[in-house]
Amino acid sequence: MARIDSYTAITPTTDDYLLGTDSPAGGGPTRNFTVQSIIDLTSESLGDTNDYLDGITVEPGYAADASDTATITFSVGSQTDVTLDLGGAAFKAASHYATSTALTNHINDTTQPHSLDSIVGSQSLGPTKLKGITVNGSSGQVLTSDGAGNFAWADDQDDNDNNYLSAVSKPSGSSNDVLFTISGNGGSNVTATIFGDGAFMSKSEIRTEVKNNLTYTANDFTFLGDVAVVDKITNSLINENAITNSKILNSTISESKLNISNDPVDGYVLTADGVDGAMAWEANSASNYYLDNITKSGNTLTFSVNGGTDKTYTFGDAAFQDFAGSNANTFGTADTVARSDHKHGIADITDAGGLASLASVGTSEINNNSVTLAKLSPATAGTNGQVLSVNSSNELVWINSSATTIATNRLLPSSVGTASQVLRVNSGATAVEYTGLSVKKDEFDVSNSPSSGKVLGINSNGDMEGLVIPVLMLHRVMTL
């Protein structure tokens, strides 16, 4: 379409052409009319009134008009002005529109008609482009949402509340407080008691604290006995016959520690009072006999009684003999006694046979012809022609040879082999036969297939393998 704003403004003459149509309903062919022809037509229809197009004006302010159209007014003398509404784009320069190449990828594209970058330039989107925002707002205001898709400007209620936790420490002199340091504008530090006393103590400090302050009573321990809560042992806490000679330290029991009913007197002896287990000091008399010596002669001990008749006692021969050392394997000599747990070696038993030290019996320990039918496990001896077999209970039994089938390949060949031959299964795997000793290349258990130029060797994994030996190395091997 022609750009009307690019036409040069001229003063029309009668021979200028105008475009028009002779079809009032539209759709007719476009015709050329000269200004003079219109004048002539008007003169014919209106008499002497010479009305003609004397001005064309455009709606003022169309560039800022919110509508999509701009109105062109045609002034025709004394006749009613004629108006034509054209789209606002008709009066825009080419720089106002996207080029054809910029639109190529987006024309008729229903999924992505235009990207935002192709429509909005950098730093060109202002706040008034947001829904609900009609003004730019004032400095310091913030955008808020009304929850229904609209935006509005609002004053910041706390414009200096950027406070944050910058440090956590233990206040000096405090036992278990924690100081939270708040940095920023208007923030206040917080001191909280949230830990126990032990939270800030080292292990050594905790051990010292336990030693110095932890106390227990006997009631805290249900397994303690009566002795645990007393400072001194009384008579009631000592069992009868509990104190033996080995429990008493030499030269420690004095007269004051004994249950004596009277005071000591020089030369008196200590006797039982025969009433309640107490003792008493009594004057010494002729009946005060005591043992003053023990002697040994052979197996007899003589107890010397001061003031009375000596007594003797004879023990057995072993009573005064020592054990034969500390080793249980020591048997003893003529003047010692062997321990009860001593051990004898087979060599110490003179009548032990050769089988005594064996865990099992081999062929060399069985004389030839010693294993007879009577030595076998079947309860009854077999008859002529029967063979020895094993039943379902793994017991030896005698059965008729016709009762079982022996595979052919388990039988020896009827012919006798010759020197250097070996016994092996035949090619049909139906029997064994004597054949010359030979090993085929595919009978070796190797990890690869045999091929020309390889020799049989051992690889790094210890397996047999066909190896390729370089010619120089093979020459050296053959030379050796």
C-alpha cells in the first residue's frame, strides 16, 4: 500500500487525476477521474455551485490516540465533508515496525508468536507496564501483590531490618550461656541459657568435677553387703571358723583383742571358762602340758609333750616323698612320687605291640593271606560264583554275578598289552584297550588353541599355553 505521508503536498490543478470507483456498493473497478471531470459533474448536478475538493486534513494527535484508527477529512466546498478512517499504521514510518526477516520465524506460529526480546528492547520496560501500576511510584516504595494478579506500590514498613546472625560465642565469665551476636541496623544481641554446665567443659575438667563433687551412699548400690557400710569389723560380722592361722599376721594379736573375762596376771595361762566361749587367765598347775617339739625317724613322727608322755605316729612310705618335679610327664624315681596326671609314652610300655601307636592300619601292617572271608563284614560266607557287592545300606553282601550288570568299559581287555602301551578308553567309549602312548595337540589343557609356530609353555598365571618364542630366543634355546 502506498505511504500517504510520503506524498509531496501540491496545489491541485484541473488536469490532476483522482482514484475512485463507479460502484457505490464497492467491488467495482478502480477508475481515474480528473479534477476537471469532477468539477464538470458537480456543475451539471448542482447548477452553478462549483464545489470541489479543497482540502485534505488528518485527525490531529493521531500518534497519541488510544484508538486503532486515524481519520482523514476531505473538504469539498460547501458540501458535507467526507471522512475516511485509515488504520493508525498508515501514518507510521518504517522504523516503527519490525522488518520482514524478524517476523519470518513467528508468523503463524501459535506456540511462540514472538519472544519478549523481539518485542521489548533492553531497559525499555517501565513499571507502568505492570498490571495495576499506572504511575512510577516514589523512591523507596516496593511492589506488592493483591493476590488477584494485580500490582500496587506500597511504602516499605521496615526499610532498615536487614539484621543477621554474625557470631555465636560464650560470654566471658559465664558458665553455660551462649551469646548470639546480631549485626545490622537496629538488631539486638541475644544471650540464651540453652546448654548444661558440661557443654563447655573439657574431658579432663569433667573428670575433675566428678571426682570433687560426685558422692554416693550405700543406698545407691543394691548389691552391697553389710560389711560395706561399717568402719570396723565386729564379732557379728565374722563367720564362725572364718579366722585361720593364715589370716593372722605374725605378732599382731595382743591380749586386749581376745575375749578374756579377767585381767592378766604374770605366770598365768589362758584357759576357756567353759560358759560362753570366753577365756580367762588361770594360775599354772601340774596339768599344764604342751607340745614343745616334733622329730622324725624314718616314717615315724615323735611329738614331744612337755610335762607328759611323748606321742608317736607312723605314716606310709609316700608321706615324706616329694613329687617328681612340676612336669606332668615326669614319672618319678625310686625316692619320688609321680603326679596323678603324668603321661606315659609308648616307649615306656615294654610290652606294647607295633600297632599300639598307629591311628590306622595300612597294607604293611597286614600279613599276606590274613584277610579271609570270615574277616569280611557279611554275616554269612558266599557260595561259589557269587561276587561281593554293596547293598542300599552300604553293607557288604554276597550276590550272584548275574544279579548285576558290570559296564564293559570297567573290565580289563582280554588281550595282554605290550611294552610302552597304556590302558585307555577306546574311541567308542564302550570299553578299555591297550594302545601306544601318544598325546594329541588338542588333548593338552591349554588356555588357547594350538597353532603353527607356538611351543607349549607356562604363562604368567601358571597355566599351560601355546606361546610364540622369538626366532632369536628359539635359536638360543636350540643352541643350549
